[in-house]
Amino acid sequence: MILSTNDYLVYMNQTTLTNEAQVVEALRQAIAYAENFCNRKFVVHQPSAPAEHCWNFSGQGGMKLFTPQGPIQTVDAIEYWNGTEFEAVDSDTYTDYIGGPDRDYIAFREQYRWVKGQDNWRVTYTYGYDSLPADLKRALLMIAQAFTKISTRSPDIKSQSDGEQTFTYSDAQVSNIAPDAEAILMRYRRLF
């Protein structure tokens, strides 16, 4: 998981958790919410276990290929459909280049274009942040904080106890996610 309970403690300016299970679940739900909202996965790159994505797509004739996941760490293979099978692009002819400040696109140094076609390209690459950006981490923690304040439940249950603690549920079904958190997430959104 890209966030820890320690991250949450620092964000909340606390030293201990009285509701660790609830916080862990809120962190998981915050990450899932952000990934769904942004239409991408958030991972921290680990060379020992890289996150790899194999993407089959239709060329649009452009010079830059913006990938669904990012930032891109390495491009492992670029293949073109030759009418019968995918064929590796000759690395002596095409030299890939990972571009943009967020390493979010692939281009050819020779400025070749991604030839138009229907499902005619396949790119395999590894992706992930070197470390989670501070603003993204803050947004995820704001969302997790909101999720610790609301709990899902059956509409018939007004309060519930597990022996150690009691939860009282509100009837409001509105989202308590801060607009600031969603504004941050908008910068990371992929439109695929």
C-alpha cells in the first residue's frame, strides 16, 4: 500500500491510533477512490518488483503516446502489428524517448509518428513514482480522513458496537470529500 498508518498519524498530528482497523480500511478506500477518479493506478516504483503494463492501442498518427499509467520508468518493448502478428520495432531505426516532466509519454527520437490503425500497436513498460508526490499524498490523506468519519452500513442500523468501541451512524448520504482533495486529483487524472 502506498500509504501507511504512520503517514496518517503524521497528517493528523497524533502519536497513536485508537481505531487502527478503521484507518487502514479508510486508507485503502481513499486509494481506491483516487484510482477510480483518476482512471489510473498509483504505485511507487520498486526495481525488485516493478509495476508493468502491456498496452494494446490504436495508433492516431501523433508523435507522442500518452500512456494510461505513469510516470513511465522504462519502455520494455514496442511492437507493431504487421498484419499477421506483433513484430518488435527495430531499436536501430526507432529510439524511444520517455518525455514530459512527469515522464508521461513515449515518443521516438527520430520524430516518427505512431502510425494510424486499429489495435496496431503494443507497448510494454514499467511505471510508478520514485516517491509519492507530496500533493497527491495530502489529497489521499484528506480523503482517508473523510472516510474515517463516515462508515458504510445497513440503513436499518443506527449504532453498532464491537465490544470495544461503539459507532453511531448518520443518515446523510453525501460525500464529505474536501473539494481541495478533488482539485489535486484532477491534476493526476487520465482521460482514457
